[in-house]
Amino acid sequence: MLGTLHVALGASTLFAALIVFTAVAGGGTLSGHAEVIRLTTRVGASIAGILLFAALPPLIGGIGLLTRQEWARHVVLATSILNLLSLPVGTAIAVYSLWVLWQEQERDVSC
């Protein structure tokens, strides 16, 4: 379940990158001015690039959890700590992720 949530979080961030790029660059295209088109395309690509960069860790960690890779717990833990600032959905997923991972860690230590 946790892996699926992180894959969905990463995929939704990728979708947001596509929407932002389309909206910002498309807005410039509607103006018809070459300078505005150039500027809005750069701004849209920059914001989409940042969102793409932010989408990769949850995707990689989620896929790692789904394939039961040992390193994936560390990726998801780090990603979850950063996602605490991403209100409201990212925070909810982060809190749930931290709770699940700490439960698993306590279970591993007590065995």
C-alpha cells in the first residue's frame, strides 16, 4: 500500500509538471509576441523541471517498495520527511509513511 501511495504521489507530481508547462507556455503562445513566448516557455520549462526533479524520489522509492528492495525504505523515509512540508496531501502521505516505516523498524529491532 505504501509503495502504491508513493508511486501515485510521484505520478501526480509528473502530471502537475505537464499541466504547469502547458499552462505557462500556452499562455505566452496566446499573446503572439515572440519575446513573451520565449520567456513563458523558459519559465514553464524551469518550473516543470523542478517538479520533475521532485517527482523522481517518490516514484523510485515507491517502485522499490513494491519490488521489496531493502534500500527503498531509506528513500521513502527521506522523501517522507521532505514531503511533510507539502500540504495537505503530501503531509498526509508523509505522516502515514513515517508511521508505517517506524512500526516496521520497531518490529525488526524487537525480533
